Amino acid sequence: MEIWINPACSKCASALSLLDEAGAAYTVRRYLEEPPTAQEIEDVLRRLGMQPWDIARLAEPAAAELGLTTWPRDESHRPRWIAALAAHPILIQRPIITADDGTAVVGRTPESVRSLLP
């Protein structure tokens, strides 16, 4: 398993605690220090079954600067959203957990984190 975290995020800390309590093996990726590429974002979105606007943090100042809330949410604008997430990783929801079996979740609730555990 890999978990994308921001160390300052309480949801990330909760997810890490749940994984530790379960004895799960995982790798931590501090995604603000090691930003995902556009291809990695594409891969995670496929695994999540989501669109880039579904994992965008629209309340972030960077979202306001880009005018993200006004961007169309359709297939033709999908590459623009992915490029924005890659260029401004602070816009990506967290934590995102990818499991070895190909599944993934946005681990903002204990239930979503537990859904990846055996």
C-alpha cells in the first residue's frame, strides 16, 4: 500500500493511525514534497473511479488563483484539471491510499481506510 499524505493534515494522521493499528504494511509519500506526475494522477483516478474535479480541494487559495471553481467539468477539460493538480499538488484531496490489489480510496473517513484492509 502507498498513502499520499500531508503531514500537517489531521485526516492523514488518522489514516496512518488506523493503518498502524491494523498492522498494515505501507509506504508514505509526502505528496507536497514529491508531487505526483500527471500520469500518476491519471492512474490514481482510474483506480479511484473518479474524475480530477472529484479530488480537487476547491477551498485552497491556489484553486481561487486558478479560478478552478469556474472550470468546466467534462472530458474535454479533464487534461487541464490533471495538469493543474500535477502543478499544484496542494489541490489534491488527502490522504489517498492505493492498495496492491489495484484498488484505491480517498481516506478521509475511518470507513474508507478500513475498506482497504483485509
